[in-house]
Amino acid sequence: MQRLDHFISQNNKEDKKPIIKQNHNEKIKLPFEPKIVKNLDESYLIGAGYDGEKSLAYLKFYNASKNEILFWYDNTGHMPYCLSDQSIEDLEKNESLMSHGGLDHFEEVEKYDALTDSHKKMTKIVAKDPLSIGGRPVGCIRDMIKAWEADIRYADNFVYDKNLEFGMPYKIEDEKLIPVKFKIPNEIQESLRFLDKEKKEFKDLAYEWIKLLEFPVPNFRRAAIDIEVFSPISTRIPDPREAEYKIICVSIIGSDGNKLVLLLEKDGIANRDENIQIDAEIKYFKNESVLLKEVFYYLLKYPVIITFNGDDFDLQYLYNRATKHLGFKKEDIPIELGRDHASLSYGIHIDLYRFFFNRSIQIYAFGQKYREKSLDEIGTSLINMGKTEIEKPISELSYSQLATYCYRDSEITLNLTKFNDELLMKLILLLSRIGFMSIEDVTRQGVSGWIRSMLYREHKKRNYLIPRQDEILEFKGMTVSESTIKGKKYKGAIVVEPVPGLHFNVSVLDFASLYPSVIKIWNLGYETINCPHKDEICKDNKVPDMPHWICKKNHALESLLIGSLRDLRVNLYKPMLKDPNLPDHAKSWYKVISDGLKVVLNASYGVFGADRFALYCPPVAETTAAIGRYVIKNSINKAQSFGIKVLYGDTDSIFLESSDTQNLEKLIDWSKNSMKLELEVDKEYRYIALSSRKKNYLGVYHDGNVDIKGLTGKKRHIPKFLKDAFYEMIERLSEVKSEEEFERAKKEIKSIVKKCYLQLKNHKYSLEELAFNIAISKSPERYTKTTPQHVKAAQLLSRKGIEVKSGDVIQFVKVNSDVGVKPVSQATINEIDTQKYVEYIDSTFEQVLDSLGLDFQELIGATKLETFF
């Protein structure tokens, strides 16, 4: 298909020849100087920062043809600043401000204030350096006056002011940044006819998004790195802040085919001749300092370094080990430690742990395929590649075992960025474009940070004054509804009572991006909710069942931005994915776009109800939820009027008996015509088992895959014996295809649960099978207010002289004692608190048994009197 030619970037051709020379006489000299350019061929903007020594903002570009990162320093005279509503004359009377050493000058500017729908004269307070505006503990300009836009990081402010776009290509000619032009293919243009009915402002914004979404992406040359550290105690994770133990192994695998394992020779062991069965070059080092120099060499050679938990461990440990124990100078280490992250001085560091830990990424980008956030779980779930199992502590492994173990971690880490046509790297770049954030920031911040950045950038582009959070609350107020859930600030989504039991042939109808659709259609944003206009045109535009009203004169930026992204996903990219003639590489990219947009869109409503969000506006979140309830209620009533049985409803989905497909089509047509919302079949179950609890069900698809929601048995930390029994039950349920088969399955499930119970009562399980495994987040003595059970077990270890530090995994069991728990190493099978474990069995299986019409207590043969006691 000709229309797909724009997907193939000439920059994506990977050079298969290794770029790293193994001659030790050709090492990079330290301190290393970055490549600073005044002219630049087409290169992608991927990072930004501030150089304190030069007092200049700089940009990082990735040149895909040369596979290197190049630096460009600002030459426009841009300086840090904040805004004040005081006049220059009034500010000049402020002695503290005027005597501030970082103050440079004042400028009068005009901004549009969306809160009051008026233009305001503001004073721009220009400073000599960013820390003079804010960032120091004391003595900042923003602490001396009431300031606007003073909390925005300077590098971000620079990018917003210059209207730059991360993830997009630029050229530099005559020292000027020039964006590379991109023509939207004619076939895509034709697919955008759904925008014809929209207003020009909305249409223009949608076309800007298209450019960001459609532009080809580069193939980043990168390397995955993993380190292993000696530890005197097998269960202890060495503290990266202290870095007191030796680094004994480092593995580095590059996307260009380079594979390397660096091993530190063991004291007193000279034998290197082990047969190490991995496809990598093995290097031995007598001296740890020389080993680290080799590592730093590779950190400089690759433009992008990938780690799994490198922020909190690998890179942090390397830096602190080098500076605190091996005499390295800071300028000889290409690592920069921030308050909560580790960056590379001249490259980009992507910590996959941070990115996969993002719950929105876990749910919407990867469909909850992984449950725990460990490398083993994620690798196994996404690429069918788990960690190498070891039977001894790291410090006791042979060279071969150590190299194999370490190498495997790097291999998983790199392959997570390569599978499905480099899906992960493309997703990261796409989110960088949508959020107008650097690659490093987008992988470390949550969705609220992406949305904040997107909104800030649009404010700056339109010369809007970015409001302070306190004035939004002053003008718009707080919520007026009461939540039925403790701890929530307002009434949330509607959840329809489930019809307990087993139901065959069930369809789940889902509103395509319900909340983003509501934000678009109802014109929601902090500017438009309870607008300042006094005439009835706006005040009569009431929110259903709410005292709030919505402006009819102005368009909210949130509605424009979220609405345009929503329309592109629903009306362009999702239909494209269904095109049978779409080549695989195009389908892969469109899937990335669709999933990336879904991640952003599904968080777009909740952020306004989170008090940590910079544009926190409770009435916007409350109104979105209220309209969502209104939509679901109307849809359920209409479904029932068509004779469709409603089994359950939750947030933006309704569970319906689907025997009459014509009635389902009628409901979908009604929603599109009357509600202006797309209602579509999201899931089709062979059968679904509903319990009386909300948000707890088990559904089996027609292909036998099982969908589990809210059930205890799939939660982490539960003991192995219980998890094994739970998934044995799930496997049996997945095989059921009829009510007759279901009756047979019920008998087998009874047997599974009863067997689990009896083996527990008869002490047939080992302590390891009964153990809970929870990592301790700080040393035991630092727990003062509350003492969780794993901490109690850790304290028992400490009293026996075993040192327990932050990061140690505590393996404990429930016992009959005053404390209630014991470390596995101190317990015996006869001490086990059987009744406590029976309660866990009950709570784990009860949710499923309830939907199957079974009772746990009767199943295990407990009498009514026993149950009472």
C-alpha cells in the first residue's frame, strides 16, 4: 500500500557492525566532552537541561544516521523568569526583591486569564539563573512575592516558550533551530473527513496531533546494562547509597550486536577457565577500578542506556561505589545522580522499572499481562523470557553461574525494548511527543505529569496565564457531592449491583473513551466550569443532578486537547487497525498510537480531582463523573426497554445477555444518535461468574482465556500453596463450555478447595509453601507508628543478631504466638496458626465460590456451631 511509505525511515536501518572497538589502547579519555553543534543535520529532540557553568539552556538531539547524541546551547538570550500581578513600580518598592543577587530585570507583559475571561497586565521578573526563581531551601524570588509560573522547571519553560516538540526532528542552519517539515499522506487526509463538521480551532489542533503521531520514529542504538554486587548476607540487597560491597559482575548487551560480561576475579581463585555457555565476550579484572572504567567507557559509547531499576540501584551503585570507595572524581563518571533518579551526562538513561511500574502503562498499554513489577514477571509475561534461576546466593556463584545470571538480566532488559517491532521504544517516543516531555522524564513521571506538561505547553503557545492552584480553588470551589467510598472527595462512577451466579453468552458494551468523550462533548475544563459570565446563556447550561454550570461562550483547552486526541483514536486509529490490508509494520505502529492515546485519555479526567495536580479543579472531576453516571443510567434504562437483561454495570461498561444481537445493535445506534457517544462491544464471554460483590468477577472468553477482576487469589504476596490451588481452579473453569460441564467442574473445584484445606490441617505443606514474601522498605528500627507483620518478623531476625536493611525480602509465616508471625528460618511446622491460614483460604476462594453457589464452610464440612465460633 503506497500510503504506508511514510512509515519507513531511512534512519531506521541498523548498522550491524559493532561500533565498539575492543582495543584497550583506544579508550575514551576522561573527563569526556560532549559534541556541541552550531549546525545540525536532521536529528530528533530527546532531552533538555540547564548548564549552570554556562548559564544557558541546552538541548539533546539524537542523530539517527550517526547514532550519537549532540548538544545545542541556546543562543537566543532566553532567561529564567516568573510572573507577578504587581506593577514594576510596586515591585521596585520591595527591598528584599530588589536586593536579591539573582534579579536581572523587569518587563511588562500581557496575558490572557482564562479564569476571569480577561486580559491582564503582568510583570515578568527575569532572573540570572533558575535557582534564583525557585529551588533553593530559602532566598528564592518566588518566596518573596505572589508569583505565577514559578514552579515550572527552567528547561521545560524554555522548551514551551520556544514551541519545541520532543521526539520530533530538527535541523540547525546558521545556528537556528528549524523543524523538519512533514506532509500528511493523502490517504490519511481522506480518513480525516470526520473532522469536517468540527470548528476550525478543533480541526487545526487535530492536524497538529496527526503530525506528531504520524512522523516516522528513529531506531535508537542502545545497550542494556546490569550489575551484580557481593553481599555478605544472602537475603540482603546491598544499599546503593553506601555501596560498601564490591561490584563483581557487569553485563552489557547492545542493540548493535555487542555482548559483553565483565567479571571481577575472586580473592584466592585464579581459575578462569570455566566453560561459560553464553554468546558474549568474557573479560576478567583483577582490579575493581579498572572494571568500572570499562563500564564507564560503554556508558559513553552508547547514546541510550537501558536498565531495570537503574535509578534506584545499578547506576546509583556504580556512581557511589566509584566516588566513595575507589577514588574516582565526579567528572570522570558519566553518571549524574538526581534526587530520585540517575541520568547520564552525555546520553539518555531509561529505567524500565519506572516505566513498567506506571499503572496506566500496565493496564492500558500492556493489558495487565504482568501482575508484579519484577523483571522476571514482566519478562516472562511479555517476551516469554524469565530470569535464570540460581540455588546459591550471588556471592557464592561460580564464574559461569554468575556470568549467566547477570547476562540474562541484561538480555531480558534489552529484549523488552525490541519485541513487537520495538513497541516499547516507539511507545516511549510517542508519549514524549504527546506530553511534550523529554524521553527520560516521560519514563519517570506518571500520566498526570504528561497531561500537566501538555496543558502547560498549550497555555504558553496561546499566551494564556497558567493559573495558580489556589486561585483555581478560589474561583471554582470544591466538590458538592459526597462519595460513598471512604477517602474519596466526591461521588464517583456508578456501579450497578451484579446479578450473582453463572451467565452464559455475555457481551460487555463499553463506551469508547467515556470520560474523554464527556470532556469533549460537554466542553469541560477549569476555564468553563462555573464560568464568570453572569448572563443566563451559561448559567442555564446545568450539569445533570449538580449545581454546576458550563460555559457556552468559550472553549476549554482541556476539551480541545483531550477531545481531539479522543477523536483521532476512536475515528482514525482504531478503525485502521481493523484494515485487513494493513502491512504488519504499519499495524504495529498504529497499535502503539492507539494504546499510547488510551493511556493518556483514561487518566485525563481523574487528574483534575487529584490535589497534587497543578491544575487541580474538583468541580471538573466531579462533573465528569456526574455526567458519566447520567450516561450509564440512561443506557441501562434504554437496554431494558429493548428487552435486554442487564447483569452488571461498572463505570463505562454494561454487562448484557447477548442472545439477541439485533437488540444490541439497536442500543448501539441509539447511543450514537441520542447521546453522541460510541457504544461498542468490548468483550464477549463464553460465560461469566458474578459474585454478589461489585468489581469481582471471573469471565471466560470463547477461546478459553480467563479474565479475573478483583479476586484475592491473583494478588501478590499470598503464599505459594494458595496461589497454586487458585490457579488450578481457574484452569479448570477455563475448560467449561456448557452448563453440564460446569456442574462437573463444580465437583472438581470442591475437591481442589477441600484438598487445599485438608493438606493445611494435616501439615502437608512446607514452611516455604506457607510463607509470605515481602520486601522491607526501611530498616526495622525506623518503624515507629505502625509495625506491619513482615516488620515484626524482621525485628525477630534482628534480635537474633541478623542484620536487616532496607530492601531485604522478609520470608515469614503465621504462627500461634503473641507476635503472630515468625521468620521461616525460626519457625517450625507445628507452630503454624492453621486457623489464620484457613481464613486466607476462605477469603481467596469465597469470591469465586459465591458466584458458583458454593459455601466454603459447608464445603470443608464445618458445622453451623463451628462456623458461629
